[in-house]
Amino acid sequence: DAGVIQSPRHEVTEMGQEVTLRCKPISGHDYLFWYRQTMMRGLELLIYFNNNVPIDDSGMPEDRFSAKMPNASFSTLKIQPSEPRDSAVYFCASTRPGQGKTGELFFGEGSRLTVL
Amino acid sequence: LAKTTQPISMDSYEGQEVNITCSHNNIATNDYITWYQQFPSQGPRFIIQGYKTKVTNEVASLFIPADRKSSTLSLPRVSLSDTAVYYCLVGATYNQGGKLIFGQGTELSVKP
């Protein structure tokens, strides 16, 4: 299996521009997670989906952030408009947990976003 | 959500056994304990998961006392390549409203 695939790996943009990050989870996994990592705040859970349905978006920082999962093999995280404080590494992860467990999260390589 | 506390950093030498302890005093009955490893510029990688007593795999061992208020990740005979950040997480299955929250982690530095 190719693992979780994220794109782009790196993005540099200017403040105010729209940013779209993409994720392809591992085939057969029914949970998908978006995390953000910065030096100051560590790894933060932004949102997660189960069977393409958003379950918990309480970690999404504000209305400028939105996430979608139109099908089982694709998810996007969009920031519009972007701000310098959004600069971070954004990770996508997927899993298919066993009964009663949280399962093994498989992370992508991340998308490093720099907003100037 | 159960909060976890672990040392911010640890130093070790090649060939030594390293034990990283995590406190989770308010762990819930349904919570599992999971450890992840993260290298610079990479996403976290699953190491081991357990509920009680001892779990061992090809990479590490996880020791969980009867009260489950703490857990210890044991890395046998570490090498330079084990230098990474190690995260302890507790959580229940997602369909019970659980979610995995990463704490600050323990930065392990292995020296020659």
C-alpha cells in the first residue's frame, strides 16, 4: 500500500490567498484526521471524519478553515484567507480501528505551509 | 479526555535500555494507551498500544500497572536512530466520542 498521500509537500503563499491541502487515505480506512503541528502548540487535532462524515471539528481554529471529504479516497483542508499564523505542518492520518480501540493512526508526510 | 504528563526530554547512550514513563491519572475505563514516535520532518509513527499489564512487540514493550494511572514505554538497546520525540496518548474508540490528543511528547536524544 502507498500509505497516506498528501499534497503539496510544501507551499509558500502570501497572506490573503486561498490554500488547499489534499489527502488520500489508505484504502479501506474509515477514519480520517487532520492535525496541525507548530513549535509553539505541538500537534493539534483539527477535525476528523468517519465514513466521509465530519464527526468532530472542535479543533478547527476559526471560520477561515474548512474541511471536506467528498468520498472515501479524498479529503481537503482549505484555508481562506490565509494568514501568517497559519504557517505550520499539516498532517493527514487515517485508520480502521478495531472493536473498542482507537487503532493505529497512519500519518502522511505532511504539508508544510508558509504564509508570508 | 485523559491528560497525559511525560518528561520533556531524556538523554541516553547507544546500547542502553530507555524507559519513558507517562502519567494519566484520570484515564477512563474504556481508554487505551498508545505510544507514537516522530522523527523530524515526518509524521508520527505508531509504536505500541495496550490496555493493561504488559505488551511487547518487535520494537518496544509497554508496561501498565494495575491502576492504569501510568505507563512505561521501554526501548531495549537504543541506537542513534532512536533519537526522536515520543508521545503517550490515551483515548477510547472514536465511536464513543473519543479522540486522540497529542501532548508535548518526550524528546529522546541518543548519544554515541
